[in-house]
Amino acid sequence: MEGFKFDPGCAVEVSIYDGSRYGPWFTGNIISRVSSNEFLVGYNDLEQEQTEVGIHQIRPVPLPVGDFELKIGDNVDVFWKKGWWKGYVKEDLGYGKFRVSVYGNNTKVFSKEKVRVHRKWIIDNWVPPITTKQLKSYKVCTTFIF
């Protein structure tokens, strides 16, 4: 089975690794391949120059899923400060609102539209996996013009 190809124009998420953990994931696109394990990327929502990143700092944009259930304690990503930050659900406030602890110290309220199930990209697979039943329409690679 062939792995995911990070080709120029592909939509990706990019994270900065500080040596002990990854930070939030920001959306962007691959501009070019710099070497076998490095890419030049541009960011969609950040006012940041194009940067070179290692393959361990990029992943495909997670597949969009249909409706999903959230429970207290679930690991999630929340869209906050122009990126996807890891957190966990502390409280279901009802009406599609959740209190989420982001990186331990920041507790914020998010609507369900700004929350997704936390997943990791490991050896060309999402963990936990995304089932066919969960998928919305999805294109493997979308192009963004800079």
C-alpha cells in the first residue's frame, strides 16, 4: 500500500515541535519539496512567511466527519487563535456548547463547530481511525493559490 504523498499544492496542517511536544496545528499548503524529508509551506490563516518544516511537522488536513458525540473527558482539538489546539472536554453546557481545557490552564467555551475529535497522524493513518460511516465529502488534496 502506498503512503500519503505530500505534493506541492496539497492542503496540510503544520505544527511547531519544541523538542518535547507539538504545538497547535495551523492550516497551510505545501509550496515545494526542499529535500526528501523537508517541505516549504505557506500558511492560510497566519501572517507568517513561508517556512521550511520537517515531515514530522506536517500532516494532511483531517477528514471532515459527520455528526459526532462528545463526552466529558474526551480528547479534542479546538479552533482557537487561528490554529487547532489540543484539549479535553470538561463540561457539556448543552445547546452545542462545551467547556474545554486547552493545554491544561486555559478553560474556554467553544461551540461544537469549533471542536473536533483529537487524532494523530501515524504511519499514514489517523489514530483513532475515521470510519467510512463518519466521512463527509472529502478530497485527498486541495490546492490553495498564494
